[in-house]
Amino acid sequence: MTGLLDGMRVLDAGIWRPVPHATQMLADLGAQVLKIEPPGGDPMRTFPNLFRDVAGHKRSIELNLRSAEGKARGLELVAEADVFCEGWRPGVAARLGLSYDDVRARNPSIIYCSVSGYGQTGPNVERPGHDVNYQALAGALAPRGGEEPAIPRVPIADLAAGTMAALCICAAWAKRIQTGEGERIDVAMADVVASWSGTSSGNVLRGRTQPTRGSAGYGVFACADGGWITLAVISEDHFWQAVCDGLSLPDELRALGHLERLDRFDECQSAIAATCARLTRDEALERLTVAGAPVAPLLDPSEMAASEQFRVREVVVDAGDGTARLGFPARLQVHPPRSPGPTPEVDRDRDGWA
């Protein structure tokens, strides 16, 4: 059997879910995907059923890209690829010698796609985070009618960004077939969710709260001024320690490892909630940000539309009449997307393509 993307070679350096979801869609359509796994394998392998869903039809190679030998092998592979996808935090690719400029020097027509939480530019570029943080900043979790914010059971930011990345890669490949030019694609999870949420409260995404307790340090927490913050610790001890440092939680809790935190989930969550309840949203954000915790404010759509993060990223742009418009939720360097355009009148173009 043949697929729509037969002949496309994709080098996938992503772990967890966003990039692997994007490259899985490409693989399902016929692309040949070679997955670079870090020593010990993708941490998603600890969730076999989920990993199966984002690793089908793919090839795998284990490389330590921090070593000279691993970096050299990575550059050899990228020289033979059509697409390179990475999901590291901004700046990591450059430190590994696999930045867009590094890769383009080996392969001038490469389609280079980065998927990150807040993008390669903007005021949040250095911030850590996970799905719930990106949804919160994008206005998708804003409560309505007195209800409390709920975390959707589906990781919307992860999957939305992966889908957007796959779309942009396919568009870039179509252009490359025509002209031979490559592309630099920058997809931010927060941007894509913001474009779905829109600038009106009527567009806020709704979902059921996660059916399981999840990890200690992951969730939505109320603050003293009626605001909310989101924290997104999964299994990372260093993120948990940052939360404890930012909120001055007891050393006994700070010393807990991931499995111990699962056993003492209620105690850990209660300690976070109690401290946040004594702080304003801005106070909690400042303390946790300085500590390096994966934190984001829970914004409503109007706050999102005014956010410097989304203005700099051009996810929200001025329409010229004092209102805000949504821009394209990904940055393309070689062939930038068009700015928002006028809405046509009914039957304006009755001559069709003419």
C-alpha cells in the first residue's frame, strides 16, 4: 500500500507526546519516520499503551546527542532527511549543535519544526511548563458562572500543537516540491490553544475534570484575590522541589520522590492549596517563577488577548478598529502566513476563481 506522504523522510527527536503525535500523523499517511531516542529510550515508554499510539510504523535509533559521536551521527541522519522535528525547550537544540542554522548548513532544503510550550520567541520563552499551564495562559480554563476551573481529561495543548505541526510540515513539503525551498516552523502549544479559545469568553473550551488524581503538584489552585494559578509537575523531582521552594513548603515534603508523592498525594496538594490561598495570584506567580516551577496564571479570554506573550507571537493582532483578531497560531520563517483579512460579503465572488 502507498500513502499520501510516500517519499517523505522525517527525523523525529521528540519525546513525550506533542512531537511524536505530529510525526505519528505523518507516519500514518506514509512518511518514513526515524525516531531518535535518548539513552534508555523515550520516557513515554513507561506508559506502553500511550507509547504504542505515537510510535506506530516508526523506526528507532538510540543516540546520546550530548556526546560528540551522537551529535555527529545526528547530523549525518538529518542530512538525509526532508523534515527534522524537535521538542526541546528553546536553546537546547543550539547547545546540542542541532539548531536550525546547524541543520540547514548540512541540508539547505530542510523543513525544521520546533514544538515547545511558549515558542522560540516572546516573554515566556524561558519558562518551563506542561499542558495545563499552556491551556491556562491561553484562556481555555477560565471559569464561568461561578464554577471552579476544571482540567480537561484530554491533553489538549499537546495534541493541538502536534496536529498544527503536522499541518505546517505538509504545507511546507508541498512548497518544497514546487520550489526546493525548506522552512523553519515554530509551533507553541499555548499559541494553538489560544487560537482555539478566541478572545471572547463564549469560546472557552469545556471539558470534564481528569478522572484520576494525577501527580502531586499538577492542577489548578485558588489564590487569595480570587485568581487562579496552574502547576504542572508530573514526575520531575526538580520541578517539585522548585514548587516547594517557591511556596516555602516543609523540607519533609520537598525531599519526597515521585512515588512517595503519589502515596502522599492529598497531603502534598493540600499544602500547595493552603499556601496559594494566602497569596494573591501575582504573588504566587512571582515566587514560583523565580524558583523555576512550571507555573502559569489562569487567564480569561480577554486577559489572554491582552497578554504580551500572544501579542509578541502574533497569535492576537490588532484589527485596526480597536478590536483584536486571531492570527495564524504558528510562526513560519521562510514563507510567513498572511495577516487576518477582511470577511467577504455573501456572493461577493460569484465568478468563482476569476
